[in-house]
Amino acid sequence: MRIDILTLFPDLFEPVLAESIPGRARSAGLVEWRATNFRDYAGNKHGKVDDRPFGGGPGMVLMCQPVWDAVCAVEAMDDRPATRVLMTPQGDRLTQPIVEDLARAQRLLILCGRYEAFDERVIRRLAPREISLGDFVLSGGELPALCLIDAVVRLLPGALGDEASASEDSFSPVGPTGERLLDCPHYTRPRVWEGMEVPEVLMSGDHGAVARWRLEQRLERTRARRPDLLGGC
């Protein structure tokens, strides 16, 4: 997979993506990424890519032409078709099914906004998939883009040391009905800490009993914390 990020702050990405699972996935040749600065396509010596909004109001708006030129130039760097994604609080809330869908793409092109907004006309022309992390506002699209990239990369075949890790995560489909449950509790040494003991079943060595206990815990935790995931079951 190739991931292109268009942003005003390209240096934000490498320090994070070079570490842990994304970094290992890149070293293994499973993914590559490139961060491109909109200012490289400003078309003026000052690198200006924003201007005041028509109609007045606070903030600045990212202009159409630099954004359009950046997307066209970056997409031309690789023959693989790019799935365009815009990180915006106005988009669809990011869920695991969306992550799974994006992880099947050959290439992602992620647009990260700053200031007040992108000019609406370039959004219409580009027609990206608009995605939000939730009902809150950040200073730009870079942090949401990093979250999206991490979530996608860990689903690429070979990215995790144990492929079962992703299938047992919260929101991964479980069983023939494909219910998306929260994860179960986890424990490690010592067996007793501050008077609290590890559940006996986890010490039994009975893999079937452990699997049943974990599923029961997932169901119980989901009913208590996210009953909406069970569809009223």
C-alpha cells in the first residue's frame, strides 16, 4: 500500500510513523508513505496557499488551485488509483468497518486541512471520502490522519506479529453473526496485585474454557458499555 499525505506540516508525520507497527510495516515493504506540502504548489514565491473568506468572518481559507495542483501532481507519481480521504469534523465518524474498507485499497491520498477550511469548490471537484474522528475540533487534519494511518496499517497482512491480534481487538467481527464486540479484560504477572487476583480460569490451562470466558467477558463488557453495538440483543 502507498499512502500520500497532503498537508501544511509534512514534518509531523515521520517521527510518529517511523515507530512501532507502522515503522516495522514500512521496513517489511508492506506500506510506503510520503508527506507533501501544499506550499510546494503555491505558484508564488511566498508559498501563499490561503486567503480571506468571501463574506467575511474569522480565519483563512485554503485556496483551490494549490490544493488541486498538489493532488494532481502527487497522484501522477504512482499508477495505482488513489482513494481520496479528507479529514474533517463534518465527515462520517471513523469506525472499524471503514478502516477495514480503506485497508483493502491499493493507495490512499489523505488531505489534511488547516485554518478555517478548504475552499468548498475544490472539495466538490476532488470528491474525497470525508472522515471524522468524532464530534470535536482539532487545529488541523494531521493528528486525525495519523490515527487513520495507524489503524489502517495494522490491518495489512503481515503488519502484526500475531495475525490473531487484530481479529481479537475491540470492534472486530466475532462469530457467524459478525457482532462487533469490545475486547475482554487482560492480565499478566504478578498473579496477585494489591489484593486483586487474576481470574482462576486464565490459570487453568484449559484453552476452551479460556476462550469461552473471554467471549463471555466481551459480551458482558459490550452490553454494559456499548449496548448499541449489539443492536438491542
